[in-house]
Amino acid sequence: MPRELVAWEVLAGGGPVQPGAPLALPGADGSETGRVTSAVMHPLTGRACGLAYVRLGRVPKDSRLLVEMNLASIRRLIPVPSV
């Protein structure tokens, strides 16, 4: 499955996010769009942030995703060649 690496950050609230957590588009049918690969709590903002793989072409650039029921912004998309 072709995929893209995205950087994400929870917009407000929420606690730590575990690697492997599913991602979904808000308002969609709830189907999984990707998975968190790494997550940390930002030392200055106190918000969860990290990296995730999403299905290629399923997530528009600079869109929003749900990460463990918290709305998160997508910072940039990095193309990853399919293997």
C-alpha cells in the first residue's frame, strides 16, 4: 500500500498518544486512514505530536485528522516510496 509520512500535532487537550494508534478523517465513515509511528509530548506546548503513516492520496495537505479522538493538524507530507 503506498503511503506518506506526516507530522501531526494535537490542537488542544488530550493526553499522550501511543505508537500504533489509528488515524481517521473527521466526519468520514470512521475508517482508518493511517497509524501513528511515534509520539511525544511537546516540552513547550504540552501537546502530543509525532509522525504517522497515512494512505497515499487519502489525506489532503494541511488537513486535520483524529488521533485517539483528538483533532490534530498535519504539518507536512513526506512522500515515501512503496516497497
